[in-house]
Amino acid sequence: MKFITKSPSFLIVGNLNILYESKQLILLTYSDAGQVWSVYRVNIDGSNLVKLLDIGRVNQFPELFISPDETRLAYTGKRDGAEDWPSSWLINLDGQGNHMICGEESNVIGWTKDGKLVIGALADAEGNVKPKYKNGKGILYGDNIRRRILIYDFLSKKFDVKNPSSFVESHEILKSLGVQERNTGISPDGKKKLFSQDGVSIGIRDIDGKNERILLKGKIN
């Protein structure tokens, strides 16, 4: 199997995601030349490779979060002109509708089991995100800015704002919401796990590391 894209890239093991219903993989690549992260969808047999989006240049490893119904992908990216300030983004898994759902400074935390998107953000008590700004040599924040948890409901198209007073309280809020762990490439029965080998192939092995089998092979170039 030979992947074809515009520039030399390699596969990243940390973001191999399984779409169980459609039997597809979502994977993250990195361009050596352009220093750009890109997201692809491919059938598990290696056919029908489709680029969903270019995340662009970001200073952190992009985490990918698949919605429970496997129709949306949420990720932390960066708006053009936003310097190093992260923001939260959403795209349909058909590659359409990519947009920023929450501005700087925010990051995607995950999904609830009933399909709400959970975001962490520096915001005021009403959930309004107000980014840091430069003042001479220093970095300042607006008034009443704290770390908040924002829960986006796709039916009402509104955010529910949680105001934890500590890390422990934040953890308890996320636990009570039932925020799902990021798709880690583990099969539904917990017996198999995807892996990437030297950035040029994708395989599957038993959870104990035995019985490796290569599914897709070929450096993206």
C-alpha cells in the first residue's frame, strides 16, 4: 500500500483512531518540509485515502477526539494570525464544515457519552473567552479570567459553563460528565491495539504485544 500526499510525511502513533462502524482509520501525519500537521481518513484495507484537513503549524501535539456517533472530529488548533494561542475546532468526518467552535485560549478535552463537546478555556464567569494580550514585555489577561469548563450542546447550540475552583474540582466535574477517553486505537473487545512502526506502516497486535500484523505500509510521500 503506497500513500500519496503532496509532501514527505510520517505517521504518528499517538493519534491512530478507529471508526468501528465504517471500518476506517483516522490518522495524523506531519510534513517534514512544511512542518504542517494533517489528518487523513482511510479504509482499514488501505483503500480510499482522503485528506480531511491541514491543522497547520501548532506548538503542541494535536490530539484528535472522535464523537461517540463517529460523525465529528474535534481538535485543538490555531487560528491564522493568533500567534501561539490555541483554539478549539470541529470538522465533520466527511471533511466538511471545519470551523473554530471556541476561541483563544481554549483546548478540546473530549466528548460526553451523549455527544456533548467538552472544552477547557481561559474565560470569564459567563464563558466568554478572552485571550491573553501583550503589554510591553509582559502578558496580561482580561478581568475575571480563570480556567473554565465549557460543555457545548449541539441541539441548543449553547455552552454550559462550569467554574471549578481547583484542579480536584475540575477532575470531579469531568468525571461526573462521563467524559470519554480519547480513542486510543484499541478494539471494542479490548484484545487488539493499533500501532505505527517507524512512521511508515500501521499494524495491529494483541494487547500484550504479541501476534503483530501489518495492515498498511508505505511512507506517505
